[in-house]
Amino acid sequence: MRNFAAIHRHLKASGYRMTEHDEDVVCIELSLDNGTRHQAIFLSELDDDDGRPYLRVSTAIAPITGLDAKRALAFNWQSRVGYLAIGDLDGVPHLQLCENRPYDGLDAAEVDRLVLEIGGVGDRMERMLSAGGDLF
């Protein structure tokens, strides 16, 4: 996978439930726990300082208002994937779980693994931080 168009084609061919938000942003709606929970995963392209393209896979966890940052960071420390960031969602700052990967060496299996892992870990964090809620 050398560019976002190739990743987009793979996601479409793999049958993910997907919506396009921009030329370089897609959203995958994952169904988890036998359809009782859902998580929206966003894939986009960004460049590093040298212009090298990266794939960003992210999911919103919770609005940061009233959020226990200590619990979120403790969960992040125990996680083997992703990092926490603050991102804007409809004008409201939200805690996001993100992972960035360079296109070099990125294949279809790794894209699938990232989508499923960020989705699953994101849902577990959301559940923990929102008393079992399923906002995203």
C-alpha cells in the first residue's frame, strides 16, 4: 500500500461499512460484541516533516470535559497499541486514540489489523471512561 487511494480500494473491497468524509478521510463503522457496541474508526493521510506520507488510524473515546485524565493515561500506559491525543469533534475537544504508520511496508493485513485493534482498544477505553457508554 503506497498511497491512500490503495488503502481506500482495499477497505472497499474488504466489505467494511464505510463512509467518505473528504478526499483523504474515510470512516469505518465497526460492529463489536455481537452488534451490541459500535466504534467509528477514521483513516486519513498525513505527511511528516520530510514529506513522507503516513496513514493515521484514529477513534474518538470521550469528550475531555469531566474526563479523569489519570485513568486514561494509566490505560494508555498498559496498551500495546496507539497513543492518546486531543482532537476536535464537532467543535468539542475529545480524547482520541491514534496510530500513525508510514506507507513503506504497510500491507492490506496490517491495515486490517490496525482498524480492528484501534477499534477494539478504543471501545474498551470508551467503556471504561464513560461507565459503559457507547457514544462512538
